[in-house]
Amino acid sequence: MHVQEWLDTIPAVAIYALVAGVIGLESLGIPLPGEIVLVSAALLSSQHGEVNPVILGICATAGAVVGDSIGYAIGRKGGRPLLAKLGRKFPKHFGPAHIATAERSFDKWGMWAVFVGRFIALLRIFAGPLAGVLHMPYWRFLIANVLGGIVWAGGTTAVIYYLGIVAEDWLKRFSYVGLGLAVLFGLGSMLFMKRRAAKVAAEKPPAEPEAVPAGE
């Protein structure tokens, strides 16, 4: 069943909770399709008056901010061992090369990496926990987190909602277009991060062998 068709069968309150929950868990560090769910819900709100786009945007923003904050707290407490553990369990998302790419982004952009990371699929998962691991001051993290959540979640909801209003008939005939655009954007972000990760891995010098004491 199409995601949007499934969302159409549940009450508005459940949709708000679903969007906030999925985005919150994704921001916390769990690989989930938060962007796809948000786009589908925003399209639904443009076609059905029961789903209020303002409430939807607020719930999405709240999920993003709260999820990132929890991820920050977990990362600050767990530190490097947490990243190593996640890398063993989820090598496709938390592998050493991906972690290295994300760390370079934080070193280069600082708090702006949290803001920009909200718009990049893989970095959206890393931002909260990695900021905690790197001990970024929480006030800086919170500012970037809140601004990024508002612009990404609120902006996505508004754009998709008004697109649905303006082109309602067109979207009814091609209901997969909005979702397809979100998928393409997400895949593009993932490919970009994978290429960056591969480049970092290729540039990383090999570990030097340990010196053997004389006489052994």
C-alpha cells in the first residue's frame, strides 16, 4: 500500500504522533524514513482538511528538536565506545568511513554542521549523537538544532502543502510524484555521503606496524 494511502486511513492525531515519532527516532540516531513520512503527511494535509498543516509542521519540528537533543545526551554519555558499538551493529550507517566524514563536517562547520545536517539524510542521523560525543557546548547545539528543525520540518511541510494545493488535480493523478521526489533527494544525499566516506577512507594512511623490540 502507498504510504499516503495508508496515512489516509488513520486519524489526524495519529498522523501527528506518527510524524513526530518517526522524525524523533531518526534524529535520535535510528535509520528511519522521516523525510518520506513527512512529505507524505504534508501531501495528505493538502488534500484533506482533517490534517492541519500548521499542527503537522509543529509536531515535525518538535520531533526533530527533541530527538536530536536525546541523541546529543546519549552521545555525550556514551562517547566513542558508543560509536564503535553502533558501527559494529549498523556498519552501513555508522561505519568508520561515515563517522570520519561526519567528524570532518563538524570540524569544518562546527554548530552549522547540526543545522546543515538536518537536510542531509545520513548526517541527520549522526548530528545529535556525534555532537554529544564531541562535547559541543549544548547551547550552541540547541540553537542550531532548533533553527534546523524549524527550517527543515516547517519548510518542508509548507512547501509540500502549498504544492499540493496549487496542483491538487495533478497530484491526484500522479500521487507518487511527491514521494518520488523525496526518495530521490534522500538517495542523492546518501550517495553524496557514501562518496565522501569512500574518499576519506582512501585518503586515510595505513596503520604503521608496531615496532618489535630487539632480541625477540
